[in-house]
Amino acid sequence: MAKGYTARMMQLAMIEELEGLFKDKKFNGQQSKKSLKVFKQNLPIDDGNDEDADTDAAASPYIVVILGEGSIKDPDSPQIVSVMLTICCYDEGKEREGYEDVQNIIEDILQHFCVSPQFGAAFEVMRETDHEMQWAIQQDDTYPYYFGAVLLDVTVPAMTGDQNKNWGDMI
């Protein structure tokens, strides 16, 4: 079994997996249909330019890959890391259908990991009863922004092992 991986490496691999999953898809965004952006842990710091809020320069649609918490039973067991994918879409339509883009993104993520739970070099989305894939759509009114989330438990191979590997590309 592979060893020496970290939750951070898994986060970067998850970002790469999501970028590949959504590379050819467009969603409602400010001023036009846009490609989905994927960020790690937080949105980039706003530069304070409020004029960008409703333009193509705005961040949405996006997913933020957030590392929540993890656990390790013993040094030779894999970590189990809770990952939250926070989704945001934008829709100024009077029909208020922005949640449909959010739901479509959620469905694409769930279907992808149900069929192909392994990603990156050694990571796997857990699908057992104790580790259900969960999702939610925000109920609060934040028009024209619409939010949702997917919660996944992911295995990361044990931290012990060959620490001399070249992880430069993943860090």
C-alpha cells in the first residue's frame, strides 16, 4: 500500500480532478456563461474593487475544496479526511433558477465519484454506509448568488513511509 501522502496532497489532487470533470462545461455567471473555477480552502482575497462584483471578473461560478477534519487510527492506517466542496453559482434571472446550476454541479460530482471513487495518485472517496456522500442546497435567499455543498470522506494513505519522495509538483 502506498504511504507518505498528506491531506494537502489530496486537496490538490481533488482540485485537479474537479477541474478535469468540469473543463468543458459552462454555467451562468456574471455577464455570460463561464467555466467553473476551483479554489483551495478559501476564495482569493477580494481586491476591494466592487465594480467587479457583477462582471466577468467575479469569481462565480466556483467550487472551494475545503479540508475539514481528519482522523488516523494508527500510524499504518490511512487518514480519513472530511472534505467539503462549497459551490456557488450566479443567476440574475427573474425565475431564480440559479439553484439548478448548483444542483447540476452536485449531481456531476456525486455521479463521478460513485463511478470513479479513486483519484490522484492514491486517494479514494469512501462510499460505505458509515461514510455517506452528503449534499445540501442553501435555503437562505442570497439572490443572485446560489450556494450548495457536497461533503465527502476521503482516504489518504498512511503518513509513514518513504519521506524522500519528490512531492515538489504537488506542494
